[in-house]
Amino acid sequence: MNAITIQPSRMPIPAAVAKEFEIAPAEWRVLVDQIFPAAKSVEAVMMALAYCRKRNLDIFKKPVHIVPMWSSAKKQMVETVWPGIAEIRTTASRTGEYAGIDAVEFGPMIERSFSGQTGGNKTDTITKKVRFPEYASVVVYRIVAGQKCAYHAKVFWEETYASIGKSEVPNDMWAKRPRGQLDKCVEAAALRKAFPEELGNTYAAEEMEGRTLDGAVIEHAAAPQPPRPPVPPSAKAPAPVETIDAETGEILDQREIVTETGEANDAIVDETLDDNTFFERLEEALAIVSDRAAVEEIWTDFDPLARFEGKPAAEINQSIALAIRKRAEKRIGGSNGKA
């Protein structure tokens, strides 16, 4: 009988991520190969995990989506994490004050041809004819001081649809399901009106798809990969960054990972721009200290809070760094010195 060969996950799980989020290799494979098959970076999946942990959500029910967006500040595409309409409904429902929603009403149908240039060199011209409702409106209800109150929202299709690249041509989903997509967007808008303290400016993934990020700091944007800091004098040289094989659970040396063609994967071998490397080096440095004074010295040398301050996903990355420090302090326990 021939043995069954299972292909490895397309993105090996870094050991730091597995430890921080308590993710088993098999679970990681489900996340990157089934839940977020279009994700291009470990950082994006890590942000989705952090979002769900903070909101007490089951990530395997896919309450959030990874949405690639153009950043006008960075002049490049970045991966961002936004809640789906299901997560926004969940937030409203958890208040215990959500009192239902009326049927969505659509405006008259409009037919329009869209043309634009797509592709990296903007030489590919595409034309698409789409029939879509002019607008959608809906009313949601909330119990306020014992009274059922109505909150109305109205959203126009042409102000909301997602386009292909930077063109004005609607993407396939908005062209094939113009009512369905607009339905989700108008419901999200109405729920924001009804539950501003819970939802604030929380936009649904369906609303953010095809949008351009403006400004240097984007709360949900995947963090860039800055150079790693120098090793502080008090720390030993760190071991190679570890990655867990998604099938066997074994720890792999990053330098040993190769592509199917047998050539080294430069994106994995090159560790200099990887935030995960920073966390690995911080944890390695803190693992060898025996008192809290040394913890403070290493923390100052690495300065993780300043490193991520004002950058995308700053709160997530700072929280991971603080968790690493807390583990070191817990290990030291009652040792001499205070943090």
C-alpha cells in the first residue's frame, strides 16, 4: 500500500507565533490554507488572530477578513484585517439591546458600462457592463431605556462598490452580486448608527475592499518588516529562527527550507526584515537573565514599544513584546531586583 503524501502548509508557522497564540501546526494549516487562502504574509494571519483573541471570537468561524488595500502613504499594497458583517452583527447582539432589522429596500436598477486600465503597467483595458441598484436602505432597531428605537441608513452603490485595482471597473463580486454586497454594507452602516459605542468607525470588510488607505498610520494594516535591532551586550547570540513544520510539528531551521524546485526561498532565508525575528531575539535575550534588573536592561536595549510606536498594528506588536517580557518576569519570580 502506498503511503499518502500530504503537502506542507504554504506558509510555515514561526515558533514565536505558535507559542504566543497557542496554535497547533494542524490548526495553522487550516488557517492559512482554508480560512485565509489568499493571505500573503504571516503578519496578516497574526493580526487576525490578535483581533479575534481581543474580541473573544472564534477565528475558525472567519469573523474577520484579510483585505489587500493600496496605501497612498507607502505607495504599495498592504494586507489589512477588517471584521466581516457577521462579526458586526455579533457585536450588536452581545449588547442584549439589538431588536432586529427590517428588510433591505433597494432603489431603481441602473445599467452602466465601466472602462479602465488595469495591470501593473496600466496597459490592459477592460470594459464591463453592470446592472446595479442605485441605493439600498434599511432600518435596525435597538432597545434604549426600554423603548424600541429605529436607526435608518442609506448607502449608494456607486459610492460603495469595490473596483479592480485603481481603475473604476467593479470587481467580479460587486458585478455579479450588486444587491448582495450592497445589502451587507447598508446593514453595517445602520448597525454603526445604532451601536456607536460598541462599533464606532468599525467598517466591514465588504466596505473596505477596493479602498485606498490614506495617512501614514492604519490601525488594521499589516505591519511592515523593519530591520532587526542589534543584539545587546548582555544577550547571547540567538539561535536560528525556528519554524514549525505544519505536518510533523518538528522545528525547522529557516535556512533549511527550500522551494519545490529545490532552490532556497529567499523570503524565508532573509531574516533581516522580519518582525518575528525581533520577537525571537527578544525572547532569546530574556531567556538567559536571572534578575529583573537584567530584564530592564535588555528591554531598554531592544526598546520594543518605541520600535512599533506610530506604525501599523502597533498595539498588536507591542502587546506581543509585553507578553514576552511578562513570561520572563514570571520565570524569574522572586529573584533580586525589581522591574
